Amino acid sequence: MRATTVEPAEWADETSPGRKLAVRAQRNLRWMRLGAVLAIGYAVALLVVASLSADLGFFTYQGGPVVAIDSGSAAAQAGLRTGDMIVAVDGVLLVDNAARSAAVQAIEPGDTVVLEIDRGGATEQVRFTAARRLPLGSAAGVAL
């Protein structure tokens, strides 16, 4: 009679690369494919949202003064300058930074807006039409 040793079932699976390794590889491959699909879906969603937003041509930080203007934008051509403080949008007086920020964010692509600005103590008006943002850099990233 010959003596045999009995190993636990999980040990046999771990040391048998022919069976267990293939199962793990398939499971990992499924998770990688799912991750890729989710990443591409997220990138496409960002592209869609970016293409629906307005390109104002200027930036204010939390309703403060204008800190940057895109050269060649409609806002720059209308005469908006760095340091201008927006005090009204389309005749609606903005009393604080929160109202100013909300009013600027509410501008939609294609809207023609009149911004009343405070420039060094003098009040002026600038009028321009907000363009639609074309996120070419984002589109290239999604394509890659």
C-alpha cells in the first residue's frame, strides 16, 4: 500500500497555473475592458458638456474683477479689460460677488449681453454675443 498526501483544494488550485491562471486572466481582462469603457464614456460626457457651454472670452474668480480675457474673443472686441468689475448684467444690478458669479455663469451660448462695468470709478457698458465653446483639445483627447 502506498501512502498519499492530501492537500487542501485551494492549494491545488493555486499551484495549478493551467487552470487558475486562465480564470484570473479572464477576470482581469473583463475589469480592464470595463474600466476602458467607463473612461471613454466619461471623456465623451465631458466633451458634450463642454460643447454646450458658452465661451464668454473672459474669466472672473468667484465674482471678483475680470482677471483674464481671451484675445480675439467677442468680450475683448467689445472692450472688456482686465481689472473691470461687472456691476450689472442686462440691466440687473449685482449686489455681491455671489450674485455676480451666478449672473455670469447663467450666460448661454448665443446670448447677447450688456455688461455694466466699473472701470476705475467710471461706469461703462460693453455689449457682446457669447459664442459656443468648441472644445477641440478635448475632442482630440477623446479621439486618442
